[in-house]
Amino acid sequence: MDNAQLLNEIRETNLTYLLLAQRMIKEDKPAALFRLGINKEAAELIECLTPAQLLKIAAGNMLLCRFRFDNRVLGDMLSGYVKDKIMASSHAAVLMAGQGAEPIAA
Amino acid sequence: MAGKSLVSEARQTHMAIDLIQHGARLQLLEAETTLSRERLLKLYKEVRGVSPPKGMLPFSTDWFISWQPNIHASLFIDIHRYLTAHAEIRGIEATLKAFKLYLEHCQAHATEPVLSLTRAWSLVRFFDAKLLQTTPCTRCGGHFVVHTLELYDDYVCGLCRVPSRAGKTKKAAEQARALELKQAA
């Protein structure tokens, strides 16, 4: 994959992510906060972005969304080392729900 | 009821309908809405087509401790806690939203939901009354529902240390057999 294509794909992913996030927040804020794993300030920031701003933010060379399973246990769990798939997913969900929201640093 | 407002009544009715559709029992509706008992009864019959079940609600905290309900209850209460901490919603609104998110999880993973809305609601009330609390598992760090006032220094959750007979129900055995027969055929 050459660099231009890579950048293109990053931009597309960013834009899709932001648009989806924005739509989720507008439709149902509490549920969106839970699904996105962000806190209220971050959600409000995303909510009031204009399309032009979204495009500008999305156009960087870095991905805007990051992994939520930042600990080892959770990673293992999602990849399903446990024999029972349903149990693994429930376990992962309990861990993810117990994590804090991603804040915007002041 | 002094100062009856039509708008607030409409809102309450709307919420009551939502609650009934998600399987709330009459006791929950009476506690969480300001509508009269007769109205709620009528509403219940209209939405569900049957009379509400009679009798008391299950009141034991022990149900939430047994293996499978514990996992579901823990998931629900973690969602609920997240919502109340970050989304600034309270009371029945938070319970209903958390319950919907919990149902979604079950749907996404094709598991049968174990909690009902009424169970979830009583779980939240048990937490408010400090009969139950959560404690972190020492292995995975997830928060799980436990009784208050017990010692949990080396607590390991039911998912990190699965009891040997857990999940081996009659139904699961039948499903496994059906699958085997299908593969053999």
C-alpha cells in the first residue's frame, strides 16, 4: 500500500468515525457516551462540530479513534481464549463497562 | 394531586408505556410514576393485552449472587454506573437506558437476557439500600456484584474461576445434542 492510499484510508476512517459519533450523540446522548466511551465534554465538542470542521479534523495523518482494550486481560478476552464464546464476550463487556470515560485533558 | 399538569401527565404516561413494553411490573410503575393505580392498570392491559401479574416482587439479594445472574447483573450495574457517572441521568431514566443497553448486548451476542427490567430495577434499589455492592476481581479487574459487609480481599469473579457445573443446564445439553445430530446427519 503506498503512502497516498494509506493517508486516504486514514482520512476516510476518521471521517466515518466522526460522522457516526456525531449522529449517535445527536440521537441519544447517554447511550452514545457509553458506546463511545468518552466523557460529556468530549461528546459536546464532537456534537457541535460543523461539517467543514469535521473534514478538517479528519484530514490529518493520524487516526482519531483508538483501542479501548488497553489492558492485556481484555485483549486476550476479546480474542476469545476462553472455551465459551458467549462467556468471553460477557466478561469483556463487564470489563469495558467498568472502565472510565476517555476525558479531554484540560 | 394538586396542580395536575397535562404535559407532565402525558410525559409520565409515555414513560409508563415504555416501561411496560420492557416488561415492568406494576409495583415498579407505581413507584416510579405519579399516575394512579387504575390508570396504570388500564395502560398495562392496553399495552400488553393481559392483566399484570399479581403477587410480590422477588426480594432476595441472593439471586444476584448465583453464577449466571451475577454476570448479567454485574454487566448491568457497570453500565448503569457509567451512565450515572458520565451522562448525568438519574433514577428510572438511567435504569431504563442501562437496561436497553444490556438487552442490546444480549442481542448482539445471541444470549438470552437473564435480567428483566423489574429485576434490574430492584438491583439498583438494593445498591441504593447498600445491601449489595461491587468489588473488583483480583484477576481481571472487572467489577462484580457481591453482598456488602463481607470480606473480599482475594475475590475472584465467576468468570475467571468458572464453577465446574456452571452453564451446564438441561437446555444447553439438549442444544449440544441437537448440534451433534445435525453434524452426524
